Amino acid sequence: MTIELSAGELNLCKFIGEQRSLMARANGVKDAKMGAHDGVKGDIQGFKAEYAFAKHKNVFPDFGLSVRSGSYDGVTHMGNRYDVKSTDRIDGNLLATLKVNPDVDIYVLAVVQYNLVHLIGWAKKDDLINPENIRDLGHGRGYFLNRDRLNNF
């Protein structure tokens, strides 16, 4: 499933991502990224993914700029609280830090390539947050779920 973002949507995502990054770092929230990429770029990429998933599910995205650490990105019409994980790697897999988020029911993998967001699949929390899924991919230990184990949209 691929979602195409318009120029206006890209500008909105850039603004929200930059502001979230600025506010979080100014308030001492640790950047929980799982790679070596730039944190601001990661926050922009992450919001593109959140926005595209909300657009796909026809739910209102969270435009909030308040400082937060953890929590969920939104709620589906079925009441599932979701956390969208993004990557720019076309062959990317679902990754999460070891910090377990009690507020999340499902995790979503999105591959972001400028104005295209490919929604790869999703997993229930217990399918990802499992000791057998802990790996170190060179940037610290975290949860890893191969994309072929994800549920399709």
C-alpha cells in the first residue's frame, strides 16, 4: 500500500517534524532513534509515516507539538492504539527500542521515500515485543521483526 503526499502535505509534515524535534530536544527528551541518521530528519520522516498511515485509515493525525516521550501515534476506528515506525530503507524491517510502551496495541512499518510512504505491514505488540526478537543491528539492542512476519493491510 503506497500513499502519495502532496507538496502541501510534505510542507506540513516538515513543519510538524521540525517543531516536535526542537521541542523534544529543548526539554531533554532523549532521541530514541534506532539508527545513525540525523534526529531532525528522522522526526520529519516519522511524521510523514504517521500522517500517511492516518490518511490511509481515515483517522485524524496527531498534530500536537507538546513534549512527549513514548505514548502512541493515534487510534484506529477499531480502537487499536498504534505506533508507526519509519525507515527510508526499502528493505527495512520493524524495529523498536527496548523501552516497552504500555499504551501501544499495534506497531506499523512504513518506508518513506520523499513523497511516497509505503505501508509495509503491522504487528501486534506481543508479536514484536518479545525477548526472542531482541537484536543488535549495530546501534544498540532493540526489538526486530522481519517484514515477512508482518500482517498485510
